[in-house]
Amino acid sequence: MIKKTLIALTCIVTCAVMVQAATPEEYNKVFNEAIGLCSVYKKKCTIEVIEHPKMWAQTGADARIQVSTELLRRMNEAQVRGAIFHEVGHAVMEHVETTSEHIAIQKLNGTFDQEKLYEYMRVNEYRADRFAVLAGFFTFRNVDLKGALTILTPPEEYYNQHKTHPSTADRIKAIDNIFRGF
């Protein structure tokens, strides 16, 4: 009885710590890590915190990463790092630029296919997820992308309307497979 109670109390304490939001010092540290990671790939990234009701984080063509205040309020340091490193992945792999080129080439050839574009964008999401996880591994940083994705999970019907992202369940399965076989 005592052992079960201690396990339950440990779980409660651990869970409470896991949901504690990152402090400004912690997420500024993560931002500096992300900017340093960009520089390794010869990219000059900037990070801007914005108020936005429907956006968590995004990367622009100029490697400008925008992060919502809501994301920072809801995630701990490792989860913020997961979300930001994911965006760094988009920046260093130039996903915005290559997606624009993909659209332009298809339109020029008269072969534009919206479903193929969505598939291309979903693959880029998996690539950015992989980048974030491996960046954390190789820099010895705690990256909780799965935790971040769980917090960011929209309702499943979202994926029927916004086909640019794979479902959270599919992304988590892919993350679980990154180190399989090592």
C-alpha cells in the first residue's frame, strides 16, 4: 500500500513538473541554441515572439522563425526546444523556398496538382521532425518533440481540411522509428 502511494505521488510530482511552462530565461536560451544551430548550416535565422490565436510556430522564406506566446505559455523548455528545432529544420533545409519552386515548376509545366503539393509538404514536416530529434541528440540537448506535438495536436478533422501536415499520431510513429535499428 505504501509503495503504491509513493509511486502515485512520484507520478503526480513528475507530471506537474512536465507541464510547467518554460520561463523567459529558458526559452531565450533555446532561441540562442536555435540561432547557433542555424549558423552551423550557414543560415542566419531570427526568432520573433508574436501574439497569434491560431499559429504555434512557423518559418518564413527569410529563415525568420515566428513563435506564438501561447506556445511558450503551454510548453516546458524541452518541448519549446522540440518545436523551435523543428522550425530550424525547415529553415536550414529551405522548405519554404523549395515548396515555392515546386509550385512554380508545376504551374510552368501546366501540371499543378494540389494533392502532390500537400504530399510534398507533409514529407517536409517529417524531415523537420527528424532534424529536430537528431539535432537534440547530437547537441546533447533535451528535445521533447513528441510532447510538443501532443500539446499542439489539433482535432483530427483539422487534417481533412489542412492537408499540409501529417497527423500527430503518424508523426509520433515516425519519431519513434528514428532510432530504431541502432
